Amino acid sequence: MFKKHDFRGMEFKFQPIPTDFFNSDTHAPFENCIECDIDLIETQSEYLVEKSVRRLMGTDAVEVLFEYAICMGCAQHIREKMSTESRERIDQHIMNRARPQVHDLIDDQLKTCFLSGNDIDQVSEYVVHAHCKGDQLVHSVYPYAIDHAQLEEIAELLSAKSRDEMDGFIERHFMGPPEFAELFSKGKYVLI
């Protein structure tokens, strides 16, 4: 199932990208970076996948609220546009709360929130993140899930400058029906 590779001087496990991290419209791995449109598979680029998910309470069903893949270069560029203050606050918050778990089974790794330890099956909204390279998932502390309450706490750490940057990213890529405006106005900022 896993192939071990030396990657950036460290040994990581790689495996084909699980369907949970596929584009929900195409039912295949994401092909392009949302920012620069580079072909992620053909170029064997490193990238992140983020999916925001809402659980339909009382059922096992979930709906994807938004999703995207972003190459590491663009993710880094967006992160650098955030204020130093915001980056430092978020980094400190994550360092203080992170509960990394590396399991052989991806599903086990996504059962609890990376920051709170809360059972993801018990929350109504959460995000999942994966680190990929081409058509492979890089298995490390990624993939992980973060519950909505933790995202709200992180949103509170953003400076006005950083909120403007995140709002710009959202406006470029996710504005559409009126319910999207409501979705993003409640502090559900994209976490990069």
C-alpha cells in the first residue's frame, strides 16, 4: 500500500491519493493549482488539498462546502502576504495545540481533530488537509482534520491585513451564490 521514499532528506510514505481527497466534481485527483493553474499531476508538483465539509447531522452523509488544491509555491506566496503578526500567532497556536497522529490507515488519522483531539464524527463542520505530490499522497502528519471551532479560533488570530488577504483569496475563487457569502462571513477562513 505504501511506498517509502527519501523526500527532502527525510523518509516519507507515499500512496495513491485516497478518493476522499479527490475533486468532488470530477471524482479524480485535482489536476490544477487554484491560483496559478499549473498541472499538478504532469509536473509532479507538491501541493495541498483542502476540503471544507459539513456533516448532515443524524446521518453518515457529508457535503463538501468548498475544496481546492494549491501548489506549495502559491501557498507559500499567500502565507507570506499575511502579516508577520498573524503568521506568528497562528504558528504558536498550532504548536501549542497540535496533536499529530500518524497512523497506517488514513481513516484513523482523520478521526480526531489535529488541534483539539475532538472526535470528528461529533462535529457538524470541519476541514481536511492533505499534502500531495503528483498523483501521490505524502503520508506524514498529513492528512489531518480540524474542527470548525478550531478554525474560528484561528480566524480570531488574523490581523486586519491578513483578513484582507484571505478575503481576496476567497473572492477570487469562491464567490458565487448568496449562501457562499454567508458561509465565508462567519469566520470560516481558508487555512493555508
